[in-house]
Amino acid sequence: MTPELTVLTLAAILQIVQFALYAVPANRELGMGYTMSPRDRDPSRQMSEQTARLGRAFDNHFQGLILFTIAVGVIQMSGQNSGFTAFCAWVYLIARAAYIPAYAKGLVPTRSYIWVAGLLATTLMLLAALI
């Protein structure tokens, strides 16, 4: 497996880990009755700030993962794997892993810089595919 595909696999596993980091406290805070319901109404209790942030970080990774998956797919299908694209892939994964605690702890503006690093790594992979 190429480094880019390895990182894509690890990024998907990170998404699963993020789900657990969010779902466990959300279930404790909102109650299983609500989280297992069709959620036709707002919850009777609110989540803590940190749990809500973990939920937003989880959702945000889905958005970044879509673009990263496209970048990896394009690199793979065009056979343009290189040390540079592998480096960018690892930067993406490290940034996404660092983003979770930065967002959960409300580290402003650090979390935004980390987010930009992941997006920049993905963008550079896409641009590398065009060269």
C-alpha cells in the first residue's frame, strides 16, 4: 500500500475514534433516551461546551476527509505518488489529529492554524497532481 493510502486508512480510523470521543460524552450528557430517539425535538438538556466542540470537530473532519480522499484518489489513479505527496498526506493526518484537542480545549487561534495546515497539505496534493 502506498503511503497516501496508508494515511487515508488512518484518517478514516481517526474519524471513527473521533466519533467515540464525541458519542460517549454526548450519550452521558443527553441521555440514551434522546440519543437513541429519532430526534424530532431538541434535547431537554444541553451538552457541555467541550462535548459540543468534539461534535463540531467530528463534523469538520468529514468535510476535510472528503477533499483529502479526492486528493489521494487522484494521486493514486494518476500514478503521481511521490515523497512530496506522501509528506503532504502525513501533514494532513497529523493536523487532523492535533485539531481534535485544540478544538475541544477552545485553543484560539491555534485550532484555526492547525486546520489551515491540513487544508494546505490537501491543496498541495491536488496541485501536485496537476503538474
